[in-house]
Amino acid sequence: MPQDEEYLTGSNRNTNTMTISELPGKPFGIVLEFAIFLIMMGLTLSGTAIRNVLLYRTCVHSLHHDMDECRGFLSPVKTNDTNDLEEEVQKYVTYVSTVITVIESLGPAFLSLFLGVWSDTHGRKPLIVWPLFGISISSMLTVIFSIMGNLGPWWLVVTSIPFSVTGGIRVLITGIYCYLSDVTTTGMRSFRMTMMEIAVSAGSVVGSLISSYVLKAVGNVYLLLIAATLFVIAYAVTNIQLQESLTGAVQGTLSSVFDYLLIKEMITECFKRRPNNLRTQLLLLTFANSLNVFIMYGMSGIEYMYTREKLHWALEDFTQFSAASVLISFLGSFVGVTVIQKYLRVNDLAFSIISFLSSAGEYIVKAFAVLSWHMYLSAGVTVFGSLSSPLIRSYLTKILPVEDIAKVFALMCAIEGIYPLIAPVIFNTLYNVTLTTFPGAVCLLTSAINVSCIVMLLFVAFFRWKTHTTPYQTISVNSNDDNEAE
């Protein structure tokens, strides 16, 4: 299939790494989708339970309240027993959560400076397998933490270290998208990357739907043990079944990762001058996509506490809403890519703008929600909200030379590693300051960030219009030449 977008061309590469050819197309496989489905199901299944345990341990060990007085935090059903403690406990928990988020971000931010260029020589599979191994170890430590009731909330920080030093979720996502870029044709790339997002959504839906029921049935420890088992299965299946996407990949060593020349090459290629404002376009797309992560880390944990405080929701209420929200997002993503893009020929850039607009509307509704159905209305507004990330990445792969894709994705990962260090501080501080006056302020901030992303993409669209480029072909799901490797 011909390449319909011009490449971002520039000066000749000056590199000490070899260029690896792409793996020849093979039949469509679902190893990656299956693994990411299990990971997201495990994270969602255990996430709210971990937050409840954290609230309880904070109440007992850090704030020194009576165990019976704090026991309501462990219940999947909201009770009035903890109403007098909610504000005090939530404020302390935000500090613990911030430290955990910073720890989880440091490793990926540092490693991403090296791994993009490194993977051009040593392959994409390590970028996928290493984080899966790390999350398996971290989940086992979390099980131990939940068993040992005498441990305070700060011990939860230790459990995040293995996942962080093996790359975390950011390196995992970078590896997956680099892999998909290697093994898909241009016409199928948007579809396949969106299918990956759908796998994420499906795992989240299943985890959200069953988490409260599993928690009621087996309790915190066994629920976390089930999640750990899912992570181990994902690691084992991927390590055994996933083929390397690059032919001739050389097995790397730890010393080969930490080579400063890899950083130099990434920076040189990503920031070199390009004609027709193409460097500016590249950076705008990278920053706009990375702000999704800024929002994700900023709102992580806050939304659950926001609904507890403002709408008096229990864990079961929140998980049901989360499942409905992700299900709507799942349907929106599938219909958007397979129907709207295919038949209305809306390109990746235009649809990304629609996606950010959808997300901006979602958080405006949430900011002023006073009834439960308002939250469900926000889920309907953001029907296309999850499409921006895969479509921007897909768009980048269509305008970048093959040898630059991993470097740009690594730059994106590095930026995404910095944002989590800043976002929790900003969001948690704002939430604590406005908790008793207008807790929806964090939602308005999120909406404003989405609007800024729309502005960035409009500038990119303007630059593309100025260069009079021909719109590239949208996906064709039934194309005969779209055989892919897994």
C-alpha cells in the first residue's frame, strides 16, 4: 500500500546503531491484545481495593484512629461511619499517592531516554517483556503488603519500585506501539492501534464490573492475588509466544542500554530542522499526546474520592460507573475507526481534534455534577475521548521515516515520564484546596488542558494545509494486503 503522507525528512543520520529491517507480514495475531487485556483487567480489578486499603491503613497507622472507627473504608459499600473522617484521611492519602506516582514515573522517564534508539538495534520485545516482569513482581509485593496488617500506608511505596525500574506502563506502551508500527501496513495501522486501545477498554470494563463482587466474595488479599496471577500469565504468554518484530535484532546487555550516545542520537533526530515547519508539527503532536498522560496521572485516584465526597458514592457505585464509561468508550472507539473513518474518510488528525473536544465536554459536565446521572451523561459526551492517543501515534508513523519512529515515541515516553512528577502535585494540591468549596475545580483544569491540545492540533492542521499535502488514505479493514505479524 503506498505511503500517502510525506515523510518528515531532514539531514542524514549520524548514528552508531544499525538499522533493522521490518519483519515480513504474517497473519494477524492477538498476543499483545491478550496481554494488555489481562494487565488492564488486573489493574482495574485491584485498583479500587488498593485505594480502600490505603485509606484504612492511613486512618489507623498514620492518623491513629480506632480500627473499628476506620473499618468502613474497607467496605465496598459506602457507609456513613466514615463521613467525619473522609476529609482528613483523603488529604493524607493524596500525599502517599503522590509519592507513589513519582516513584512509578522516575524509572520510565530515565529509561525512555535510552530505549527508543536501543530498540532499533536490540528489538522491541524487551520493551514489552521487561515491564510485564516488573508488574508481576510489584503485584506480589502488594499481596504481601495486604497480608501484613501492621504495615503503614508508606510501605505501599516499596511495592511500586520493581515496576518502575523495569520501565513501567510508559515503556510498555512505547514498546507496543513501536511493535505495531513494525508489523502493520499504513492502511491498517490506525485500526490496529485502536484495537489495542479497545483491548485496554475491554480489560478495564471487565475489571470494573467484577471488582466489587470479587471483593465481597474473597476479600482484599485474594483479590490482589488474583490480579497478580493475571499479571504473571500476561508476562509468561508474551515472553513465550511473542515474536521479535525486527529481523536481525542483537541481544543486548545492561551496559548497552546505558550509553549516552543513544540519548544524543534521539535528541539529534527529534529536534533537527525539517522543512515546512515539520519539526514544529512533530513537537506539537508529541506534546498534545503526552498531555493525555498528564491528565491521567493528575486525575488518578482523585475521581474516586471526588465521587465519594460530592455524590456519596460507594466503591460499587464507582466501579459500575467506570464500567459503563469504559464500555461507551469501547463502542465509540470501534465505531469511530471502523465506520466513521472508513466511510466518512475523516483522517487521524481531524478525528483527534474531535476526541479532545469530546474529553473537554466530559470534564465540564463532571465539574458541575450534583446527581449520579450527570456522571453518566459525561460518559456519553466523551464517546470518542479515548481515540486521541492511538490516532496521534498512528498519524506520526505515517509522516515519519521508519528509522525515526522509535526515537519520537521514546521522546514522547520521556515527556510522559516528566508529567507524572508534576501532575499529581498540581491536581492533588488543587483538590485539597478546593475540597470544601468547589471540588470540581480539578475537572475544569482538565477540560482546559484538553482545549489546549485542540489548539495545538489546529496549528498542525494549519501547517499541513499550507504545504498542500494530499490527505493520506484512511483505514480499510478488509484490505487484502494487510497481513500482519504478531
